[in-house]
Amino acid sequence: MRVQQVLAIILLLFLLFLSACSNEKEIQTITSNNSNSVSFTVTDMYCASCPFVVESAINKVDGVNNVIIETKGTEGTVTVSYDDVKTDIKIIQESVLDLGYGVK
């Protein structure tokens, strides 16, 4: 009898997990309707903290959802996902240019 109870609990937890996963996907689909993603290069990043400074500035732009920076030497590839109703690529790039970095 005890084994059956343990199996029933495991099954219940598994079903709850599946339910949570499916709900999360629905939320992502709803929130990504106005979402765009763009990549561009930032130049003139000569210090170790430069990627963090750039990321912080981009994250302050209203409508930015996510920022990923991959650095190589003094340049970095920036990938930004954003809500195209609230902002656009020019505003995002201007936030980097205002810091004194270059944008390609």
C-alpha cells in the first residue's frame, strides 16, 4: 500500500510540473507578440567593465526585455530583445553612443 501512495504522489507532482510548464509557454507566447530581436556590434570597449556598462545602459531603455553581450577584444556583439511598441533599434543604439562607444 505504501508503494502505491508514493507512486501516486510522484504522478501528481509530475502532472503539476507539466501543467506549470504549459502555462509558462502560454505566457511567453502572449508577451512575445510585440517582441523583436536585433544584433549589432559595439566598438571601443577597452576595459573589463565596459560590457557591464553597455548592458546596464541598454537595460534602462523602456521596452528592453533582454540583453546579451559576447565580447571579443575591444568589440562586442550585442543581442537585444525588445518590445517594438515601446522602443526601436535607434533608441537602443543611441543609449550606447551616449556612453562614448561606437556602434556598427
